[in-house]
Amino acid sequence: MSAAEVAKVLSISKSALWAAAKENKVPPPLKIGPRTTRWCAQSIRTFIEEAQNEAELRANYSRLLPHRRPDCNRAYAGENPAREKA
């Protein structure tokens, strides 16, 4: 798959795709010639499936957590929001 095809499938720009590839956030491209780089379609499919599974896990996990006000999160980290206001 070309960079344009992969970017379209992932709904990102080509420059965002290259940046993600540089940061190892997407499967690495394959250099098949001096000026030709392609992605394996199967590795992109697997990447999308894994990302969807991870998103589903996060969504399910967040439903298990108690809902707290944002200022309560700092109290759990050992901070006291009341003292900071004074």
C-alpha cells in the first residue's frame, strides 16, 4: 500500500503518517526501491484491529471506574486542592 492509501485508510494526512512511522506508532514501511516505499496491507489491517480492540478495552474499563470530579483526581495523588486555593 502506498503512503496515500494508508493515510486514507487511517484517516490521517500523509505527513502525519510519516511522522507516526518515524515515532514507531504505525507498522514500519518497506523500502522496495531507491524512491519507493510501501506498507504491507496485512500489517495495516492488523494495526487497525489491535487499535480497535484497545479502544474497546479502554471504553469497557472506564465504565468500571467510579466517576469522580476532576478536582478529586488530585486528592488521590496526595494533593489537597483546598490548600492550593488559599
